[in-house]
Amino acid sequence: MNLRIIAGEFKRRIIKSPGSRQTHPMGDRIRSAIFNKLVHYLPNANVLDVFAGTGALGLEALSRGAKTVTLIEKDRKAQKIITNNIEALNVEQRTKLIRANVNSWINTTLATIKPEELPRYDIIFADPPYWNPQFDIVERLIEFLDEKGVLVLSHTRQIDTPIFEGLELIDKREYADATIAYYSHA
């Protein structure tokens, strides 16, 4: 299965997807709506894409003006696809793929880096598997969100949108089976 970059520097470029149940690639319509909402956050943004899957959200952010993207993915097949997509777009210098479980990365980062030196991100994409939403882990990402940043959470419509302590739900949209929730610091 292939996806395309919708707009920006890599507009219409094709990226690959594993095409398995492990990932649920987000369709063009939803990605387009998300990025239309984030247009003011994107220029020179540092982006974190957790549960990255294909890397489509992070790579679309780069295409639309983000400065850097860090992608976190634990599935080996998805990691290989992300690596191939990064190479195909020739963005190795602007991306970092972390081959780890998101919770493990959070634990390691918090244990080894002083709080004032933690990486901060202008945009955090959290698109966990629909069958395992891991909202408790998503909530821990707040520590990495810049004070003026936005966290974008995708989850199935079958479950309620969570409220995270320290964040304000600023918008929520529904598309087919997906809910996209936008949060910023309260």
C-alpha cells in the first residue's frame, strides 16, 4: 500500500506503508484536515511523531515546513518502511528514527536527561494503535510539549476522548472511524 505526501516540498511524492493490521495509515482527507489546522505551528517546528507507523505525519510536517522530525516506532517492519521513506525523500539530516517502544523511550529519556534539558517539541503527533490506545503513555508526552505547542491525538470513535491533566482540549473532529483531538497547555 502506498500513501502520498499531500502538500509542500514533497507534494505528490509517494511513500510506502506496511499494509498490515499493525499500522492504520491515515487517509489523505484526515491528514489534510490536520495540517490545515496546524498551519501556524509548522514553520521551523520541531516535531515528535510517536507510534509513527509509516512516518506519514512526520514526513508531511517536514514537507510543509517543519525543521526536524523525531519518529518513534517499535515494530520492525514499520521501522524499515520509515527508513525507506526517509531515504526516498532524502531527509536523513532532518529526521531521527528511534527504534523503541514509546513508554521505554519516555522512561529512558526522563531518567537520563535533566528536566531543564529535555527535548521540547512544537507539535507532537500521537497515533497509537486503535486496539491499544495507551492514553496513559500519551499523557506522559506532556513533559516534551513546548509551552506554545500542540499535541494531536488520533483514536477510534468507539472510545471517549481523554482529558489530560495540564492540557486543554482545544478542538476535536471526527472522520469516519477516527477522532482527532488537539491539545495545548492549559
